[in-house]
Amino acid sequence: MSKNNKNIENRNIDRTPPPLTSTADMPIDSRISEFIDEDISVRKEVETKKGAQILSVEGLKMYFPVTKGLLKKQVGSVKAVDDVTFSIKQGETLGIVGESGSGKSTVGNCVMHNIKMTDGKMVFEGKDVSGIKGRELDEFHKRMTMVTQDPFASLDPRMKIKDSILEGVRINRLVTNKKEQDELVERMLILVGLNPMFKERFPHEFSGGQRQRISIARALAMNPAFIVCDEIVSALDVSIQAQIVSLMMKLQKELGLTYIFIGHDLSVVRHLSNNVAVMYLGKFMELTSSDELYDKPLHPYTRALISAAPIPKPRLDRERKRIILEGEVPSPINPPKGCNFCTRCQYADERCREQEPSFEDVGGGHMVACHKVKEFM
Ligand SMILES: Nc1ncnc2c1ncn2[C@@H]1O[C@H](COP(=O)(O)OP(=O)(O)O)[C@@H](O)[C@H]1O
Ligand code: SF4
Ligand SMILES: [Mg+2]
């Protein structure tokens, strides 16, 4: 790792979310490979120990109501997630990539049961968890936790680190003895690469990267099987991103964890994920193994995203052909008829504008939603 990491960690971190625009929204920073290439072996190792299915999601829809006037009459709905289906095996990672506003966080929040999905079925560890509440939901949250982009959202600035880490453990009475609680906090801090003595400090005393490690420690304290990681490195400097990605891979290997890893940087998501889903306007456009997606992208949207990624070698980068995506992402309140991508796709024809393509297996589990996919194979 770089000698400058310490200095970089102490820099002020810009937490401004990326603006809702086109491909400029997707900073695909291949420099990260320099830091995490060595850990690809970890992913490969996990890949060979394919586990049983831990989560399956079928036909997930999340429509947020759009209301008007004092009486809050519903006049429409934001189709944030519109009929998404996937499954994940134990010990694996599903990456979800897509521009800002494509519905990635909403998928994460529905899976976590932070919001009640409009429709769909969810099976977790062999149990239908689609409509669970009360005690069942508490039990579910011991098995599945979430880490988000902004650690300040989960770390109360007035609480000592140890109290933040123990919050869920105390609510669920998982460890009640004070000495054991202290030991648990120290173990978690060591696990995420921090000094156990930090437990008496407050969040503002830490850098962005350290705060993200504390949030991970807080999620791990519950001893979960599954973690939803929503843009957990997006606000961090590139070398710190690499450290957190390496940490997540190490934890996955050591603890057998399963992840949903949401990000808008394709190169970061690639490093961690066994499978990657490309999301656009509430729908999955393509879903396949991480290697296949980057070596043989089939959907015009995925191809445009990948072509926009910088190559580390400047000459090659200058010479290759880029696919420029024109136009803005349409509103999820009023998505286009037919294929969601038709307003920006250079191959769109009448059929694309009339009929929605189905999300189909084009061979070996490579799922694509495009009428013309055969032409690209
Ligand atoms: N609570 C909400 N109420 C209404 N609309 C929402 C809500 N949460 C998200 N949305 C909308 O749903 C769409 C998907 O948002 P989000 O899942 O946050 O996308 P991403 O994480 O890919 O940036 C966006 O158009 C967003 O404005
Ligand atoms: S279905 Fe048509 S508009 Fe949609 S991605 Fe394929 S070619 Fe483009
Ligand atoms: Mg998001």
C-alpha cells in the first residue's frame, strides 16, 4: 500500500453525491486495480467454494407514491424498482452498478426491509421473509445488516465508538455482560484493522476511511450472515477505497459472509463481485458473472458504460473507440414505453419503442434484456 495513505486518510472527504447525469456519473477509476489486484485470488477462492443459495428475490417492485395537494391525492408513482429478480449463493457477492437514480439503494433497502416493497417475493436462508414484521423482523436483522455511504448516518456523533458498535447488540440482548461487551468491541475493532483502544473515542476524531471501518465493525458485531453494502467506498479517496475493498474481501473469506455490493464505479464492483447486475431506470439490464460482464458485455447500456472506463495505458486509452451516451435518464415517474433504454440507445427501432424486452438467459446464465442481443453476440 502507498506510503502516503496516512496523509490521504486525514484529508477532508467530499461527501457530495454524484450528480444525476449521464456517463460522467460513472467515474470508473482503473487506478484502484493497482492496489487490489493481489486480492483477486481471494474472490477466486471464494468462487470455488460455491455455497447454497442464501437469498432469492423474485419480481421485486418498489413504487413510491407521488402525491399532490393538501389531501395528498396520489397522482402517480416513482417506479424506483420495477420487477427485479436475482439470487445469491452463500459466501458470494452480487454487485449492483448503475447511474445515480437507477434504483440500486432502493433494492438494498427493500432487501434489508428498511422499506416495505410494493410487490415481490423474498426468501432468505430458506424462509419466506417477504412480509415479515415484529419479532421475525428483529431476528432477520440479526442475520442481515447494512453499511451505507455516509458513516455519520449510522454513528451518533455524541456516542463513543464502543456504544455505537454495541447498539444493536444491546437492543437484541445478544451480549449482556459488560466485560464481554468490552471484549466484543475490541475484537471487532481489531477485525477491521483499528486499534482496540479507539473504543473510548468519538466519531469526529476519525478520518473518513476509519469511520467506514467503524461502521463495518458495528455491522459485524451482530454476527450477521449477510451485509448490504451501499456505496461504502464511494466517498473515499481511491487508495482508501482499495483498503476498504480489501478488508471486505478478507472478512468475507474469514467469516463466510455474503454481500450485495452497490456501487457506481465498475472497476471497484468488479474486484469484489462474483456476479454483477447492471441497473437502469429501475430494471436489471444485464446480469452475469463479473468476468463475463467485463469481457463480453452484451447490453448496449453495459457496453457504453464499460467503453467509458479509462484504461491505465494512455496510448491505448486515446486510441480506442468510446460509445457516447446521449441524452438524460428519463424520469422513473414516466418511463418510456417499450425498452427503458430506448431513448438513449443507438440501436433502438420501432419494436424497442413499443415492446418491452424480457430479461432472458442468452447462455450459461448470462441474463440480458434486449431485443437485439443476438446481433451483439
Ligand atoms: N423515499 C422515496 N420517495 C420517493 N422517491 C424515491 C424515494 N427513494 C428513492 N426515490 C426515487 O427512486 C429512484 C431510485 O433511487 P435510488 O434507489 O436512491 O437510486 P440509486 O441508489 O441508484 O442512486 C430515484 O428516482 C429516486 O428519486
Ligand atoms: S431493446 Fe432496443 S432500445 Fe433496448 S437496449 Fe436493445 S436495442 Fe437498445
Ligand atoms: Mg444510492
